[in-house]
Amino acid sequence: MRAIVQQAFGGPEVLKVTEVERPDPLPTEILVRVKAIGVNPVEAMIRSGAFPLHGEPPFVLGWDVSGVVEHVVPGTSRFREGDEVFGMPLFPRAAGAYAEFVAAPSRHFAHKPSSLSHAEAAAIPLAGLTAWQSLVEIAEVGPGQRVLIHAGGGGVGHLAVQIAKARGAYVITTASAAKHTFLKELGADEVIDYRTADFAETVSGVDTVLELIGGDYADRSLRTLRPGGLLVTAVARADAELAARTEESGRRFAGVSVEPDHVGLDALAALVDQGLLRPHVDRVLPLESAYAAHELIEGGHVTGKVVLEP
């Protein structure tokens, strides 16, 4: 099969199409013929060596997949051959999703919503599960709560806005001016242009902040939280000093590391079926243009997700 293999850390140019052996599924696993692959910022960090999660190259990046079940190992009961599925298998271990086939545990996948294309479905898993686990499982966002979501136009952010609205929250988000109309259409109640306004000066009484940017955003966000409010961060999740400062300010702290979860995927699919969640695909590129997908991601101006198709 074809896969995108990198032999060294470096820029997007290290991502090369290579012929490799098709994976053999183990007991409890399925073999998926990949139809689309979601590209995430964490993969660019791994590629560059800034976040060497997979150790030294060579390796194949990627987790977000949508495709068709090619083979089911006997004894595995969730799917049948021919089923359309989507998922984020094995994270944070290497899943090798930038490829034509992926083998992984069946319970890391869910049935693809029939109303979505494979490209749209591949845009959901990592970003959608991050948002779901942050807002629903950790923060328990509910009706009438005020939620501040940073980077609302990004992969996680644009899904988080929709999930929070589906839960009945009042949603405030930060984004560049070019994305304001898009975010209003997704249901955001307030959109703040981070380039012209300081959200920490204009937002207050927030129940939950979902911080997805890093830098000083977490500390500035503490000023927007009500006493007892919750800061959820996917960036500084292991920052003990930030956690201490948050607790000292009378607020609560939670770091989130996204986990594979078919229950969460089923919940996201249900929101799609109810018309409450729709992933936005900024660009679809062929597998061999993985380098161009990384250039777009690192440019910082993508709305929603970039997707590859084998």
C-alpha cells in the first residue's frame, strides 16, 4: 500500500509517498480501507521534532480516519466488512493513518454518520473528542452556562462551539475578524477579534474556559472566570504551576489529553444526525500532498480542518 513515511525530522518536505506492507489486524482489530484522513496540528509538531512523540523516524503520522471495513478478525463483533467507520485509533501511540489501510482495535471506531462524506467524517475524531471530553465529560456544560472557547475557527474550536450550543450554553469565542460570520453561523453568541480587543477586559462571569492556544491565554482567561469557574486546557495540561495559580485564584483547573473512545464518537455522530454538529473542511488534498497540508496547518489560517484522500 501507499503511505506517507518520513525518514527524518524536518519541514513538510520530509513527508514522502512510500510503498509499505499493508498492516495485518490482530485479535480485536479491524482492517480499514482509508477513504479520508484528518490532519491535525500535533502531527506537524511531531514531524518537525518539536514534539517527538513517536521517537526517532522513520514513521507514518496520523490518527483521524474515515473509511470502509476491509476485514474483521474473527471474534470481533462491532462491525462487518463493508461498514463505513470513522475514528482516532491508538492515540497517542502511532496509528499510521497517512496511508491507504489502517489496522486498529474495533472499539476505537464508530459507524460513520450517513449524512457526512468521508472527508467530513475524517475531520471529526481528534478535534471532536477533544471538545466532547473537555466540555461534556470534564466541564459538564449545561443550559444557561457561559462558555469561552479560544480559537473558535480552528479544528477543535469550531466543533466545540457547536457542542457547547447543543448543550444549551451561551458561547463566547475568540477568532480573527475573517472568521466571525462563520462562527456566528455555527451558533456563537459573541465573537471577539483577538487582534483588536483584549478578551480579558471585555469578558466576565464565565463558567468554563476551553483554552486551545497556549502562551499567556490561560492566565489571562482566569480573569474571565467566575469564582469556582473551570479552566480546561489542552495545551498546558501538565503545567503544575498554572494549576496552582488557578486554584489560588479560587478557580478550578483541568488538563485534557484526548483519548480514543467509541462512546464519545457515537455521541458526536448523534449530534450530526440531529443537525446540531457539522465539521467544516477547509481543504481536501490528495495523499501525496501531505506536505502541502502541513504547510497550510503551520500557516495558522485554516478554518476547520484540512483533509487528505488516498
